[in-house]
Amino acid sequence: MTSVIPLRLQVADAAQSIVDTFHLIGCRSETTMKVTAIVAVGMALTTATIGMGPSARADVIYQFISPDGNIACSMGRGDDGGHVACDIHNYTFQPIACPPSPVHLIGDRFVLDQTSPEGSPAHLDCHSDTMVYPGQPVLDWGAKKDMGTGFGSMQCQSVPAGTFSPSMFCTDFPNTRHYFHIYSDHFDMG
């Protein structure tokens, strides 16, 4: 049985990280910070209470951010395959419309979920949290983060500015060849 005290400490640390992140990006609205922290704590407690089945477990998880701090990603592989998700902070493209919700949802999370041999194309998802946190490891320009080979392999590369703005390219090549490529002004998915 999991002790409730360590879980509460982890949730409190997560809420504080959210507030710290808001301070780093210039948000000074205490109401916004408190609501976001409460939502994050509620989501963490719900996940901890309900639990995740073995098919949702990610055995390997990497988190990283682009050198300019604009794109943050989480990458994992578990019994059911691999996944990668990235958030972009500053962008000019139109995010997807999200359903009505008691919390503010943003449709700018890119997701590539390869939980079956044929995988599924990348898509945008709605969320109310952030993947950015203080002290996150940086994926240097041109560097790649690789999940290895086989079922559920994923790879992301931080791409420096060139013809377009700096970007993040994530794919499941050579397996399913699904991908997403995020720029500040547009994106490609397949």
C-alpha cells in the first residue's frame, strides 16, 4: 500500500513547480496560479486514487525542453508501446477547439501515441496543465532523444532556426513513420 504522506508531498511539490513556472513566464495573477495549481493537484490525486493499469504504465520516461524554452516534451515507453507529447509556449498558429470544461483547456499539445504495431497518426490534444517546469533538461539544437528500437520506439530532434523558426521534430520512424513537426508559426503531422 502506498503511503499518503509521500504522495501529498509530491503533489505539493508539483503545485509549487506550477506556480514557479508561472513566475518564470511572467504571470503574476495569483488567481490564475492558484486555479492551475488546484487543477494539477486534483488531477494528480485522481490519477493516484484511480491508478493506471499495466497497459498505461510507461517504464522509460524522458522529459526535455528546446534550448529556447519554447517547446517542452515528455517521452515514454511501456508494455503497450511508446508515446511522445510536446507543448509549445509561444506560437501564432490556431490551436484546436476544445470542448466546454470547468477548467480552461488549450488545444496545443502534440501527441504521438504508438500503442499498437500500426500506431496512430499524430494529433493535437486539449489539456489544462503544462509540461514546462524549472530545471528541465535541455535537448540542444540538432540533438536527438531516442527511445531505442523496436515496438514503441520514438525519436525527437531539436531543430535550430533555418528556413523556418526553431522547431521540434518527433517520429516513430522506421516503424510506423508517424510524426509531428512543431514550429512557432505552423506545424506538420502525419
